[in-house]
Amino acid sequence: MRTPLILTGVALLAALPLLVSAGLLNASIQMLIAALFACAYSLLAGRAGMLSFGHAAYFGVGAFATVHAMNALGGSGLLPTPLMPLVGAVAGLGFGLVAGWFATKRSGTVFAMITLAIAELLHALAPQLKGWFGGESGVSSMRMPAWGFDFGSTTQVYYLSLAWVLISLAALYFHSRTPLGRLTLALRENPHRLRFLGYDMHGLGVSAFALSAMFSGIAGALQVISNESANYAVFDAGVSASVVLNCFIGGVGSFLGPALGAALMTFFGYSVSDRTQVWLLYQGMLFVLVMMYMPDGLTGLVRATASMVRRHGFARVLPLALLWVAAAALVAAGVVFGVEMLQRLFSQDYRALARLTASPPPIALFGRNWATSALSTWLVPAGLLAAGGLLGWGAARRFGALSPASVTDDEKDASSRESTPVLGLSEQVRA
Amino acid sequence: MDWIAFSLLNGIIYGLLLFMVSAGLTLIFGMMGVLNFAHASFYMLGAYFAYTLQGSVGFVPAIVGATLLAGLVGAGVERWFLRRVHRYGHAHELLLTFGLSFVIAELIKLFFGNYPVDYRIPRSLDVAAFVLGQQQYPAYRLLMGAVALAMFAAIYLLLTRTRVGIVVRSAIYKPRMVEALGHNVQLVFMGVFGVGAALAGLAGAIAGAFYTTSPNMALEVGVMVFVVVVVGGLGSLGGAMLASLLIGVLTSVAVGIDRSAADVLAFVGARDWAESVGGLLTLKLSSLAATLPFALMLLILLLRPSGLMGDKD
């Protein structure tokens, strides 16, 4: 049942350059790269249960290794442009081995702090080492023609990225099927038992870390090939943060969850970037909501809905789902309205303008002018939020009335599934 | 050799400041097993609250107000956010606080803009404490150090000499038993979280006026505080103190040293070789100062993985 779905997805991705504009195709390349990065991260954070908050380091090392290799080799010799991501992979793997050896000496919370510190170490060091990281302007390079392609058009770069992302995802999936992948899972589930069975815990941890770093390096290399340059900004804490956010918004419980989450978030970031300046705030809010109300992420939500449909039938779930969607849409509209109003109200331009005029000027938003001091303006987001809250409350009541016994069952299922990714960590932290 | 005395003093005071932030973090971690990623965000909130209040109520009341507000926000985070996800385990709590720190930073950018704000110490406090050689030493730095020391003494006395302290300490080790004895452990947790946040807020309100108050300050201090707790040993107040001072002194002394590894290698006649290699070997120690704490952390992990004063892993 899943194979046709995957084949359709791949076919759709392959046909994408025929369907969308060049600008959107560029965004698609970024989505593919973000998806691969998130999947690589999820190998460590999801499968091995080790939360890294500094994955930008491996992405960045892969990127810089590739840009230097592109400059040094000029697309000739053994490594033509299409094979360049191998350099990123090797660099990521090497650096991942070293960093992982340090980081996996501790588990749980300390591990998280060490990864953050390693990334910050690089971030602090990179601007100083101008020879390697090129200072403010970064290092730039050119995509050289190879194998009959000139890599001049976005379409060719897209296919190159697509090929590498698909191969990497396949390799990551294959890893989850090997004994090593099963042991990685065991590392998260029950580290003590694994140790009693005689496995090398540190070695296993390093292997998961290094593999994750390797695929992050490939993602970094693809980024360089697409941008033809690398800047030390890739080591920024924001890059590390976004991969964590993407990954968990998508849901680490399933293999493709992080990829879907990353693609979705990158797409939204691209499509709203010229309309709002506070996209990161929305992303952070979404992440906090996901963490609090649906710890399995968006894919977990889809799965829960599917199981409800199976259990109660489509006809009974549909009105409930519609009610939830309506409530979510209203709340989202209220929040967006409020945040955008505040953003404009507190922006530097507006304050300067307000200082010049006697009464505060109105704010243009969604094609209308809103008076900032009028109560009616602020009643709009408040009303939207209240209506959304009311609908959500009604939906929750209907959800409870659907069939109480099965709901509790569902919740039990859900909570046992949800707690699995964190079992290992909770024990290690206390240990 | 004045600069050595100055660097040492600066370093000690910066270390005491780091300690003010890391003390709350260590306390919260020891109690709930939660690494509060948003802890440095309370430091930033403290600075911004004080900046906002300063105009209307004056400097000292603004600092007191900012401390209380940061504490309230902290208690709210525990009550309405952390408690909800407690049943999903520590990883979720860590991720949630990570998300919250992200949201707080973005909110600060929304309200105050993505640039440093003009939060300064009042002129009446901007005086020299003493003169050493040619340079004056600002009294405000000494004040910062004094506040940190007073806070350390207060926490220590509160934890070891009072009834509240006994309940808190026992709630760290045996929460269920304390609950069975009729204490409201949830309230204790919320209180400790709030106090920890308030301490971070106090540190931010005081330090923000001296250093810069910008949306980046949470990350900068947060990372340094994480290094402090790893080096000192997670959950140990004494370790946090020792590591804070060590890192404070290390960074501030290193900033003043204008030498590179090539200069050292010159003693064995290898300067030319070092200069031909370039890279790290020719970088001045002063420009590497920001990276030294991380290097120290890796060294500690190598030699003593549980931290200077931490328990066995």
C-alpha cells in the first residue's frame, strides 16, 4: 500500500520542473535540502534519542569542505560537480566522528549542551579564520560542467539535488533496517539493557552521531552547489534551531515526518517571507503548540485522524474534523492579526511616524486601515480568538461524546507511543 | 602590570554574573531534572523589563520590578507549560523550553526591534570606585559583584538554615515522600522555578545596563552558562561557582594577551614554520578569547567527564 504512494511522490518530484515556475523551483531545492537535513537530524534525535542543538556545525562543515573542493578541483579529475556532495559527506563524517566522540561521552541533557557548545565554538572561531571560512564575504565558487550537463539552469541543479536527496533518504531508510539501525533504536529505548548485553554503547552512539553528521554534510554540500557560495552564517544558532523545530513539527515518530515538516516549513517560510517579518515567531509558536498538544508532530496528527476514521467511520469523524479545522483557522487568524498589528505598531518606522504627528496614524493591514487607538481594531483579533476558542471547546465536547470508552483507549495508545522517544533520555538524565 | 589586576577583577565579576544565571539553572535542574533552555531568556527578559520600567519609576525600583516580573513569567512557564508536558518525559520538557526560548527571543525582537536598546546605568552610579595606575575602576562593576555575592549568601542560608530550605532540599531527593508528608510539591517546584527565573532576571537587569541589551544576549549568556554547568558539574552549586569564576577570569585575561601560538613557537625557533602554516597558529590569543571556554569544556570532558565537582556520571 505504501510503495505506490512513494512512487507517486517520486514521480511528482521528478515532474516538478515542468509544473512550477523558476522561483518556486529554487524554493523546492531549498525544501529538498531542508528535508534531507531534517532526516539526517532525526537519525540522531529521533532514532537514537539524543537531542543535538548544534547540528548547524556538521551542515556548515560539509558546506565549506565542498566549496573548497569545488575551487581546488575545478570540476575536473575524479570528482566532477555531480559527485561533489561526497566531499561534504566525508567532511561531515570526519568532523562528526570527532565531535561525536566527545559528545556521546555523556548522555541526555549534558549531551545536548555539549552539541550546542561545539556549534558555538565553530561559530565563534569561523569569523577569525579568514583563510578557511572567508570572513564576512564567505567563499564563493562556480558549478563546472560535467557529464554533458552545464549546471547553468535551475532545473539541472534541481535534478542533481533531487537525486542526492533521494539516494540519501534511501540510505537512511536502509540504515533503519540494518542490525546497526536496530541497535541505534535500542540505544534510545533501553541503554542499560544494551550494556548488559555487551554492546559498545559509546561506539554505537558515535556511529549514530557520525552518520547523522555525514548526511547533514551532504545537505550542506547541496546547499553550496545550489548557492555557489558558503558563508560562516551557516554556523549560526538559527540554523541549528530551525532543524530542531522542523524535525519535531513534522514528527520524529515516522521516517518521513521530519522531511515533510522541513519541506512544509521551508515552503511557508518562502511564501510568507515578503508579507511578514515575524515568520520565525509563528514557527516557534507552532513548535511550542506541537510540543504541548501533539507530541507526535503533524504526521502523528494525521495518523491519529486516520485511526479515528477507521474506528468510527468517515461520516462521524468528518464534522468533528471540520469543526477542529475551523477552530484552528479562527485562532490562527486571531493570532496572526494581533501579532501583525503589534509588529507594525512597534516597528521603528511607525514610532518615528507617530512622533511626528499629533494623533497616532492608522496601520494598513490586509487591505484596510486600522486606527490603533480604536477599541474596534483590537476587538477583531479578540473576537476571532474567542470564536476559535468556543469552537474548539465545542469540538472537544463532541470528541468526548463520540464514544467515551474508545477515546480513552485511543489516548492510552497515544500516550504510550508518544512517550517512547523520550524513555531513554529520561532514564539517562536521572542516572 | 595594572592590566593583570584589572583583568582579574573584571574576570571575577563577570564570573560572579555568570554564576547568578547558572545558579538558578543548576537549582532547577537538581530539583526537576529539567534543563531549562529558556533560562537565559529570563536573563534577557530581566534586562528588557528593567529598560522599560526605568523611564517611569527610576533605576533601582526598575531592577526590583524586573526581578519580580521575570520570576512571575518563570512561575507561569512552569505552571502552564512545563507541567503539561511533564508526563511525556524530560526530552519533551527540554524541547519545550527550547521552543519557548525561541519564542521569547522573537517576541523581544517584535517589541523592541532586532538591535541593542539604549539601556544604561544612571549617571549617579557611573562613578569610579578607585584608581589603579592610570585607570579608573567603575564602581558599578563592584556593585554587580556584591549583588552576586549577596545572592549566593542568601540562597545558601535559605537552603541550609530555614524550614523552606529543608522542604526544597528534600523535594529534590524524594518528591513523593515529601508529598506524602503533606507538602505541596507542585507549589515548591513552581516556587523554585520562579525564584530561579527571578535570579536570572536580576542578573539581566543589572548586567544589561552595563553590557549591551540586545535580542542576542540570551544566546550569548545561555551558551556560556551551559559551558559553566558542564564544567562545574550539573546540579552542584559549588561547582557552578568555581566554573563561573574560572571561565570569567580565563576569558577576560585572554582578551588582554596579544600573543599567538607562533610567538610561543618562536622560542624553539619555529616561528617561520608556524607563520607558513597560518590558521590557528598565527591567531592572536585575544581574538580566540571567545572560544577558550568551549575548549576548556572539551578538555574537562576528556579528563573528567562528570565536571569539576559533579557526581559520578
